[in-house]
Amino acid sequence: METMITLETARQRVGAKVVYRAPHVRSSEPGEEGIITEVGHMYVFVRYGSDLTAKATPPELLDLVTP
């Protein structure tokens, strides 16, 4: 199950798995999985796939993956 997150939720869930979906991608389509590494004032920093560094991502484009 996936749930859209806020900055506050992201701060509490550093290390959690999220799914990024660009605005043109439907929620029923697979997105790009990553791990929250840090949270700033405006963005959630997520390390996607095998990337070595995290990318700043607007929280409204992320879904938290819950077990």
C-alpha cells in the first residue's frame, strides 16, 4: 500500500522506501522507488535505485510504501 507524504511525515520516516511518480504518470502505473535520506525546508531528498547521491524531490510527488 502507498500513501502520499508531507514534509513532516518524511522527517519522521528517514530511511523509508518511497515511490516517485511524475505528474504525468498515473497512480496505477509503476513509479521509481527510492529511500528517503534527508528532508529540507521544501524538498525530500531521495536516493533512487543505484544512484550514489540523493535527489531533491517535492513531497507531493512521493508515495510512502507501507508494509
